[in-house]
Amino acid sequence: MTTDLKAALRALHIETPSWAYGNSGTRFKVFAQRGVPRDPYEKLADAAQVHAHTGVAPTVALHIPWDKVADYGHLAAHARELGVGIGAINSNVFQDDAYMLGSVTNPDPAVRRKALAHLLECVDIMDATGSATLKLWFSDGTNYPGQDDIRARQDRLAEALSAVYARLGEGQRFLLEYKLFEPAFYTTDVPDWGTAYAHCLRLGPKAQVVVDTGHHAPGVNIEFIVAFLLREGKLGGFDFNSRFYADDDLMVGAADPFQLFRIMYEVVRAGGLAAGVAFMLDQCHNIEPKIPGQIRSVMNVQEATAKALLVDRDALAAAQAGGDVLGANAVLMDAYNTDVRPLLAELRAEAGLAPDPMAAYAKSGYFEKIAAERVGGTQAGWGA
Ligand code: LRH
Ligand code: MN
């Protein structure tokens, strides 16, 4: 069992987000931190540290225009030199004044054309970087009843999505992200998994849904959504983070490690570890050091996955078939209550890595180096 489990854990591939290495915060304050990158090249260097110490974070998601560069092919080559690759390309149609009343759903056709042009430019960037995944999140929505026509906005959204779908090349796909609310506070045009799923189903196999674990109403059973989308072949990936209240974007597994375990169990149960599901982090380290925050997050996903892989599936199936409620629950809890840290430390040692990535990074002197080097220039951030 251990060999398969170790093989599955070695194959686990967690993608870190470029924006997690920049400054971030809330509308109240964005606290600047020493050593923060000033450009996408430095962000990639920091992401490479996370991969160097964990061994399972080989790609970095970019966000456009936050990671805009003159030559995306050159940026991708730089990533390769650092030992990482370019992952999902994230579009951004939520920060331009033109998008106050929406981007692809805006009543004004000129604004819709502007938004679509950006989405198509992101596919060009996929071509230039070798990325196979476009991630689409729309902040589009309304704040007051009557502000706009809910159905007409869905028509506009569908029109834009099919134009992007038609532009996708061989081996490329887009992941549509839903979010209950914020920045819109009455309607959000892609508010839940059902809306995202329906649009993707209508479009075809290159359109899948991304589950951001911070984008649900309190109390929503996210692992049910995961199980359902996997059954439909429509789970394209995760934006992992955790929250106590709303879209807090805290470290995945920090607020609710049991929920992360339940989610990863549904992934394992459905064979989702080897089904092209993207395990991406989408987090903001507002007050904690950013590279260690990413390393800890990657370790949290590894631990939840290892526990999910430890579930005694035969015993569980037998208890479920026999209506043994407590027995079935106990099988899952036994796996969850197993300390998998020694196993993961062993796995790292076998891969020639330090058993404790956090300690190894702290001892590496990398932070001291970047804090000394990265003086002057403008620290990266996304203005929030
Ligand atoms: C929206 C979101 C989306 C990203 C942004 C950084 O809340 O989750 O995935 O574009 O955060
Ligand atoms: Mn997200």
C-alpha cells in the first residue's frame, strides 16, 4: 500500500499563484513586507523556492496584467531555468474603470468588446508560455434590484464564453470560476457551481469548473460539489485557500483541515488525482511571510491528500453497504486522525529533500538574500 500511496503523493502537483508573493491586504490596509518581488521574474524565483523545498509545486499561475511582461516566451524560459513552469493564465476584467457595471455582461457593447479582447489576449499568452489553462473569474454583478436584467446578462456572458471557447487551441481549456458575492452585493453573474456547470456543459469538453474553496455561502458542503463535478467530468481544478467568514483567502487547511481532507477524499475516491484536475492555491499572505506561507500551504494539501489516500476503501464500502453508519464514519476518521507527517518526511528524504521544508527554507538564507537585494523599485501587489 505504501508504495502506491507514495507514488500518488510524488505525483501530486500543486500550483502556486504569482500574486501570493506580492503585497496583499484588505480595503483597510495593504501591509508592505521586506523582500517582496518587484516583477514577475522575481515572483517566479520565489515560487521556485517553494518547489525546491517541497518538490511538489512545479508550476506557477500568472495573472494578467499583474504579470504583464514584454516577452512572455522569455518569461517562460526564465521559469524553466528556475525549475518551474507557467501554469494557468488568469484573466483580469475586474480592475478597469470601464468595468464598473460589468465586463462581458456590461450593457454597453463597447465595454463587452474590450473585455473579450482581454480574454482573447490571455489565450495568446497561453500560446506564448505553453500554458494549457485559462482561468476565468468575473466580478460581474449588480448591487441593487432592477439595476440590470439578470437574464440578459446571462445571454451576454454566454456569448463571450463561446467566443473564448472557439479561440482555444489544441490541448487548451478554460476553467470558469464562480463566487457567491463580492465585489457585487445583489447578484453575481457566476455565483455558484450550478451556473458555472451549466455554461460549461453547453460549451463542451474544453470548458470546466474551478472550485475556489472560499467562494461559497457558509455551511455549503463543498465536497458534495466536488464529487458531483468529478462524476460529470467537469471539475477542472481548485483555487485552494481557507476562510472563517467570507473570501478570506487564508492558507488552505488553516481554518478547516477536516474540510480539506473530506474534499481530497472525494478527489481520491473519483480517481481525480490523475484526471487533469489542477490543484492551484489562491491565497493572500496579508500579515505572514509569503514564501513560508506558500510552503506551509503546500504541506497542508500534501497532508490532507496523504490522509485521504489512507482511507481503507474496502472497509468503508463494506460498512456503507451494511448500513453501518458509525462504522463507516470511523473508517474515515481513522484515516483523518492518522499522523502522516513522518510518512511525508520520509517521502521528502527519499527525494533528496529536507524532511521539514519550513526549517530548510528558514535555514537557507534566501529571505535574508532577497531582503538585502530587493531595495528600491516598486513592490508587486494588486492594489487590494
Ligand atoms: C476572486 C479570485 C480569483 C482571482 C482573484 C485573485 O476572488 O478568487 O480567482 O482572480 O481571486
Ligand atoms: Mn480564486
